[in-house]
Amino acid sequence: MKNEEKTAAYQRLEAKCSALESRGLYRRAADMWRTNLTINGLTEKERDLCVTNAGLCSRQAKYTGKPEGL
């Protein structure tokens, strides 16, 4: 999607999520992508991009916790 075709709401969301991703905070970025699916003003194509980006961030997140019971 070209930059000029994106709505202002999506551009703000993309900037916030990109900042989180650049700091390695993929889980927070994925959560932000998912929770902002209901923003008024997003097109259907932008909602689809949110879902895709949330999935990409989720796959990049690394599990850093310890297994339970050990």
C-alpha cells in the first residue's frame, strides 16, 4: 500500500508499532496491532494489514520466561 493511500489513523498506528518493533518489543507491537483493529477510519485493507503485522510480530517475539514447574 502506498504511503499516500494510507489514512492518518493507520499512519499513526504504523509509526507507534514500528517504534516498538525497532526496540525489539514485538509482543507489545503485536498487541497494539491487534487492539487497534477497531479504530474508526481504517479501511478494510488496513485492517487486514493490522492482522498480518500482528502475526509477523508474534512470530518474531522470543519466549524469555522459564517453563512452569521447574
